[in-house]
Amino acid sequence: MEDLRRGSNGAGVRELQYYLAVLNLFYNQIPPVNISGEFDTMTEESVEAFQLLANLPVTGVVDVVTWNTITRAYYGIIDTV
């Protein structure tokens, strides 16, 4: 997987934004995002908040570790709803 960062766009960013939007419903620390497919400032701030919450390095970049942690958190919620 290629790292996602501000300026990235496409289906991977849209999927990330969807996961973050769901996580925002359960974790008030994660700011809301628009699901646009564009990795903008809102998305970066949401990623940074998630990284802080998950005790990951706060970079605003979605590397494989951040991606896997986001998807685990998302599926953890989905599996319990």
C-alpha cells in the first residue's frame, strides 16, 4: 500500500475517509471529515487525532501501521453493532 497524505486522492482516500467518518461517531476526539476522495486538511487533522488516540506517531500520514490500526478500529466497531 502506498502511503496516503495531504494531496493524495482516489478510492483509497475515499475508503479512509469513510472509516474516519464512522470512527468519529464513536470517538469524539476524531474530527469529522468529508468523504470526497481528496486528502485535504480536514482529513489530515482527523488522521492526526486518530494517531494520537491510538498512541501512534502523529504524522498525519497514513502508512501501513496507521492504515491497519484504523481498519482494526473500524471493524471492531462494525463487529459489535
